[in-house]
Amino acid sequence: MKNEGKNSFTVINDEGKEVKCDVLFTFDSDETKKSYIVYTDNTKDKNGNIRVYASIFNPESDDATELLPIETEKEWKVIETILESLQEEIRNQSNGEGNNN
């Protein structure tokens, strides 16, 4: 992974091509005691949804650009809970903005 600034980075995909990714957010989990990064390559799946990925990273490492796979169901549940919470917050903000007329 090559860091291109605080909000984006480049990875080499399985085909050996460079792919630019945008960081959506990072967070630390008290439950797992790890740091996570959630990001997108801005591609869409077959349903038209933007693909979102998550990995473990060490923000204090000299090489903070190393992404590690998430391997446990517990970790995925932590990430899913945060994503669901953010989606709900966005929906609520969108609904609230429409009622300010």
C-alpha cells in the first residue's frame, strides 16, 4: 500500500494493477483492541452499491501502510455494527433536512 495523503492510498490488486482507494474512516475497537480502516475503491457491485472494504492496521507502526485481513466473525460484527450505525445516522440526517422547509 502506498500512502497518497491522509484520505487516500494506492494498493496493487490481484492482477498487479494499481488501484486508488479512498479512506472512509478509521476507528479503534475497545472490544478487540485493534485499529481498523474502512475504505473504498469507488467501484460498484452488481446491485449498484459502492464496494466498501475493511482491514486491520497499526497506526503507530513505522509502516502504517500495511493492511491486515480481518479474520474473525467477532471483528466483522464490530465493523458491521459501526457501518449500520453510520448508515442510520445518514438516513436520519437526510430525512431531517427534507423537513426544514
